[in-house]
Amino acid sequence: MRRLTRRALAGSLLLAAFTVSACKRRHRRAEAQPEQAPGTMLSELQMGDARAAVQLAKGFYDPEGNAWRWTQKHFSVVLAPPPGAAQRGATLAFHFTLPEAEFSKLGPITLSASIAGQDLPPQTYSAAGDYVFKRNVPATLLSAQAVNVDFQTDKSLPPTGTDQRELGLVATSIALQAE
Amino acid sequence: MQSRQEERGTSAGAEWRWGLAAVIVFALWLDWPGIKTWFSADDFAWLGLRLHVHDFDTLVWALFHPFAQGTVRVLSERVYFLTLSSIFGFNAIPFHVVTFLTQAAALALLAVCMRRMTGSTAAAFAAPVFWTCSAMTAQAVSWSSAYNEVLCGALLLAAFYFLLRHIESNRGSDLVGLWICYLLGFGTLEHVVVFPFLAAGWALCRARGYLLRTLPLFVPAAVFAGLHFALVPATTDPLYQLHVDASMFPTFRIYWLMATGAFRAPDDWFAPPHPAGLVLSLSLSISLAAFAAFRAWKKDFRGLFFLGWFVFMVGPVLPLRDHVQDYYLTLPVIGLAMLGGWGIGVAIENRRLPYVALAAILAGAFCLYSARDLRIELNWYYTRGRRLESLIEGIAAERKSHPGAIILLNGVSDRLFWSGFGDHPFRLLGLGQIYLAPGTESAINPHPEWGGISDYVIPPAQARAALSAGNARVLTIVSGRLLETTAAYRRVLEAEMDNLSHSIVDAADPASASRFSPEWYPPEQDFRWMPRTASVTLEAPRKPGMDLVITGFCPAVLLAQGPLHLTVSANGTRLGIATVNAPGQTVVLKFPIPPQLAGEGPMKLDLSVDRVYRAPGDKRDLGFIVRRFELRAPS
């Protein structure tokens, strides 16, 4: 009788465990449908903003700390020109960090960019730190609903045994700001 | 009325059973995140096996054809996955239930073996607790594809249990049980060939009269090993190449440090050990070695046997220098758990406070530290599986609401991709036409040795056409969330394609490999050699007035006989002939593209050089080095 009770107890515990598990699975399936994202294009992309992810066209890794992302050597985004940009132009502003750990290995890094196929003046960064790469963008390049911005660094950290990623810069935000 | 002795026996038996139950409940609690974990990686290949079984012949093929680096693990992989997937389909829970029940049996067998080997109840309970706490068991208890470790462990321990019984009783039935479990082990994992060494080792240590009876065990092991190397073709996967050389010693060091708690996370195995982990590892290493050596000095060689269990069990994976895996330690750490458990038993029996205190501190530190690591790993596997499950469920839901539309996935990270995409989980749900959003594949290491990523790459023009026709849906993954972003992504892709400066093809970019004709030599670092002639396909410029820019390099040896001439044509129209005369320097060659070539669709570039070079010992005809093709507005 005692043995039977123990078996019943053990069986009940297992049954309860799998019932809990099954309940959780049912709950999950209710969440399965993807969330509907707004179709509007952003002029400013904050790296931790889920709405911005679709506009990070190439060369970005997963967000970290819900605030920044490592880039590859080449990376590109698509931005909506801000209101009035087609008449007055805009300013491209890229907020990023050149980490000390990277700078100590690579030395000065040159960042170049092009927007809608036009090269913008590059800039060389000779110390680690937080920077804003700012360039004026003429109105003639901002007549479309969305424009592509390509970035490229002249150096990057190659993959290592512990991190298989090619690492360019630590991006915080990229924006086209109204003049 | 029962006699007092019978009462004590009944009471001891009850305590023993309750103790075993407590160990198993503890394991259930500790491994719980692993039991909830969804499928990943190789699981999908095994789950897909049943799709190939249609009749008896295909069943035989599925059961016995070498897969996965040429292995044939009939029971632990083929039967396990075929049976459970046929009954339960895509539900991971039954797989984990079977795994846990097998592991529970293994824990019970370890306890009864320890009781027979040491005569100590404390040792019998401590060993399975140590094994359960080992972080090295994380994959084995949470990843269905590692069930081979669990089942092999259970069968090895069962065979060993019968060996111990046979030595005690000399009954033939125990010998039969030993042989059955041992032979079944050949259907689980190649490690079973080590069992004869363990059996002979124990006989040497404790029952030399039985040593001869263990020798026949070597016959199946030798036959299996011979057949394995003779019949199974060597794998071409570089990760699984065998290195039987001095590199096995550093590999052993890594495995030892991992087993004793020096390393905290799978990604850090080759990084410097965590300081606290290293202290624990050194303390355990010194204590266990000193304990085994002291007992050996006293002519008790059980400690050496337990250490030998670790060495023999880890031996088969030491030649896999480039594929160090924590789950390979699932079986070896049983030896260390045995040694630690015996140490606890001896300390308690001796009743000397310093020894008891030392044993308690080391055991407590190991259990707390390693169990914490185990939970971290199990939660990591659980989260990874959960993300993959959510993604696949989300894709299935999207396909259900938009049947026929192709699905473009944006934001798939390297880790997410290789946690399952490579083994095509979507086909198991009948989901086809799933691709990475054009351009995003650059964030994924292509790993051609694992099958590559080409099945998920779609040309931008095809994706754009599908989006324009309303035949594509885009799902963006952000921090585990799945967003439907078709409208926004359509604008992104249009902007990308309108921006002709984005038309860049890097010669060494694996994502662009399909653009290069077969004549090209394989990528090296960031370039490719072309022979005398070769071609590459780009997207045609959508606007007139663009330049084709080729970035290349010409080693001095190529120019020893004078300048090199590179002729370039696009869709049959000659763009020009460039003269290369800068030895050892990067060269940038610009070719204006005639306006009539502008438009949508592919543009095939034919390249030829007027001279090739053959380096000594190199059979290749070397023409020119190309790093990049680019369409750019004239500057």
C-alpha cells in the first residue's frame, strides 16, 4: 500500500510537471503571430529601437545593452529624409564609439560614407572615444522617400577564436537631421 | 513479528530507496530548464530522417547508413529520433522525458555501483550528485542530439554494475547481463570501446582473478574499431579531423580544467580561465590527485581506477583538437564524480574533523559553483531553443495567413542561424521559400563545411520583384521579437537597389560566391585569383552614367615581362582595356558603362588578361588578383 502511494505520488508529480509544461506551450502558441510593425520609415535610427531594425540594411550585429550594436567593416542603412530635406538638405549624423580595446590594436581609423551613391568627405579618428560623424547632405540627394547610406571603415578587428565577428565600430544612432 | 535485524534491513532498504529518489528529484530540479528546451541544430536533421523512410529498404538505410561524420548510432540516434518523431512529431518534451528517465537510471546505476565499489552509502549518493552538478552535462540533458551520451552512459554503468555483481556472486547470469549491456552500447556511442579497459582496470585493482574474463570484451571493441575505420569514409569536415600528435596534451589540459570547473562558458574555452574557477580547479585537482596517490600508496588503487575512467573516456575525443565540446565530458566526469564521492565516503568514515571539513568545503564549492554554471548553460540553451521555436512558429503563422508568399527574414544573427537553419527545420513543417533578406546574410559566417548559407540567399532583384507583386512577406527579428515589416522593408530594398553605390561585390565575400564563374580560384583572405579568363555577374546599373570600378592587385612577378592588360566586357559590350603596370600595389581600374547597359537585371562581366603566371609548385594559371567590383557614380 505504501509502495503504491509512493508510485502514485511520483506519477502525480510527473503528470503535474508535464501539465505545467503543456500549459506554457499553449500560452506560447498564442503569441506566435508576428507583431505588426508600423510601415513608416524613420529619419533617426536608435540602435536599441526595435522599429529601426528593418532599416539597418547591412553589416550590423544584434543589439547589445538595448542601446548599441557592433558594425562590420562595411555597413549601410536606409533613412527617410526629414521634412523639407528635399528643399533645404539635411545633416547626416552618425553617433558611434571607437573602443579603446579596438583602437589599441588597430590605431587610427578612417570612416568614409556615401549617400545615394555620392561620396562624403571621410574622417580619420586618431584616439579612442565617442564621436559624431556629421556631414551636410545636399537637397538634390534627398528627393526620394528613402535614401541609402553606406559606411565603411578602413580597418576592422578580424574574427578571433572567441568572437567570430568582424568588428568595425560601436554604433549608437544614425540620423538625417533637418537643416 | 519481524526480528530487529530484519527491521534494520527493511529500514536501511527504505532509506536507500528514498535516498536514490532524492538524488533523482534533485537532478530533475537542476536539469529542469534543459527538460523544457526546444530542438536545435542537428536535432532537425535527425527529426527529418523519418521523411526519408517509406518502406523496409529505406528504414534499413535510415537505421544503418553512416551519417554525421560517418557514425552509425542505431539506438541513441536512429531509433530514438525515428520512434519519437513518428509518434510525437515536433514536440520536444517526450524526447526530454526519455532522456531524463535514461539519465535517472544512469544515476541510480552509478549509486549502486559506488556502493558496491566502496561499501559507503555516502559515496554512493555523493557520486551521482557530483555528476548531476557537473556543468559538462548541460548539453547531454538538454539537447536531444546528445542523447547518445546519456544512453551510452547508462549502458556502460549497467554493464559495469553486472561486472561488479559477477565478481561478487560469480553468477553466469550477471556475465550475460554485462555482455548484453556492453553490446547494446555499440548502438549508442563509439566511446563504448573503452569499456573493456575499464573492466580490466577494475579487475586489476580489485579482482585479479577475474582479469582473464574481461579479455574477451576487447574482441568486439577491436572489431568495431576496425570496421569503423575500414568502412566509414573519413569526414571532410575540418572540425572533425583527427590529430594524433602532441596537440592531444593541451587538449587534455583543457578538458581537465573544464571538468574541474575552471571555465565558465562554452565560448571561453580557449580564453584564460576565470580566476575563481581556476582556484577551484586547482584545489580539486590537487586534492583528488593527493587522495588517489595516498590510497595507492596504501595499496588501494581504486582512486587510480577512477582517474583512469576519466582518462580512458576522454581519450577518444583528444584527437579532435579543433572540436572541443563540453558534452564530450559527460561520460569522463563520471570517473571524477566517483573519486570525489569516494573521498567523501572515506572522510565520513574516518570521522576526522579536518578531513571532513576539507571534503565538505571542496564538495560544497564544486556543487554550488558547477551547478550554477550548469543552470546558466541550461538557461542559455533554453533561451536559444525558445527563440528558434518562436521564429518557426511565427513563420508558420505568417505562411498560414499569407499562403504562397515567400518569407524574407531580416535580422537573423549568426548564432540564431547556426542554432538550426543549417539543418533545414522549415521542411519538417512543410515550409518552403524562406530566405534571408538580401544583404543581411553578410552578418552570418557562411561555414561551407556545415552546408553553407546559399539555400537561404535570394538575389535582391528577385526579392524586390516578389515584394512589388505582393508575393513576399518580411519578418524582422529584434531581441527575440518577431516583427512583420513588409511595408518598411520594401522601401529599404528599393532604396538599396536604387543606390547604385551599393552595388558592390567583394571577391572574397561568401555571400557573393554564386556571382563568380567556376574559373575563379577560391577566395584567399580578401581576394580571388582569376586565370586567363573569368566572368562575374553584377546587377546592372539602374541609371546611365555609372562607372565600373575594379579594385585589384598585381604582384611584381606578374609584371616581370611588362605591363599586364585586362580586358573587360559587359553583356558582350567591351568596356575597355586597362593597363596594369604598378607592381606590388593596389590598383583601381575604372570603366565607364555605356548608357544602353543601364536597366534592371543581371550584367555579366567577362574579364581576360593577356598573360598568366605559374608559380613554382603551383599548378594554377595566375592572371590577376581582384578584391572588389563596384558600380559607382563618377567622382
